[in-house]
Amino acid sequence: MIQRKQTLFLVAAFILLIVSAFEISASFKTAEHLTLATLSNFSLSDGKSSNVLYSVMGVMLLGSAALNAVTIFLFRKRKMQMNMCRWAVFVLLLYYIVRMSCIVGIAKCLNLKPQFDFYESLPLVAMLFVVLAYKGIHHDDKLVRDSYRIR
């Protein structure tokens, strides 16, 4: 069974996750609005040096994007496809928990105010697309099971 809208949702989520993985999504500013540090999904940079300890967040985004890419090609195995969607949402929720704890910790440690960029919201939109894809897959699975009962 070819799943049209689910595939479009998963492709959109994949693209959003790839774009957000490589962009700067948060910056830390002083009271005078001077940027002292920027946080991307792979590093924390202060202009002089870069700390790659924060690459775990980028790996989470790329892992969720990979789950979405694999899910697209599992259209014949709807149960596995639904499980992959659940895992992708779980990884994105875990990403946001880790991300916000890092941002709050850095802001408290440096006594700076964080400022979020547009790219910080893209994984949230991708999570919404994955949930919509899950609902579509579940609906298709119900239709197929109901058609087996009629026979």
C-alpha cells in the first residue's frame, strides 16, 4: 500500500531535522545585547574556541532524521513503521529535554540571557509531522484490518 500523505509528512520532518541540525539556534547575550556565545547542535562557540561536547544534540537530531528516512521505506510493514515513528518522537522529546537543560545550565553558569533563533522550533514542527504521519499510518492499518474482516 502506497502511503502518500504519510510519506510527505516524513519527508518534511526529515528535511526540517537536517536543516535544524546544522544551524545556530541559540545565542547568549549580555545585558547590553552583545553576543558572547552561540550554541549550535554540534558545538558551543565563544568566538575563540569551540566545545564539541554538545554534539550529542546534533547526533540526536540526525538519528531522528535517519529514523524518519528508514520509516518512509517500510510502507509494507505498518506495525514496524508505527514503532519507528514512536521512537523518532521519543528521540525528539529527549533532544528537547537535553537541549533546554543545557541552555538553562549555560545561562545560569555564565549569568547570561539566552536568545532562541527560528531554527530552535524546527524539531518541534518535525515532531508534529511525525505524529501526523503516525496517525495516517494507524488509520491505514485500521482500514486494512477492517477489509480483511469483510472477506
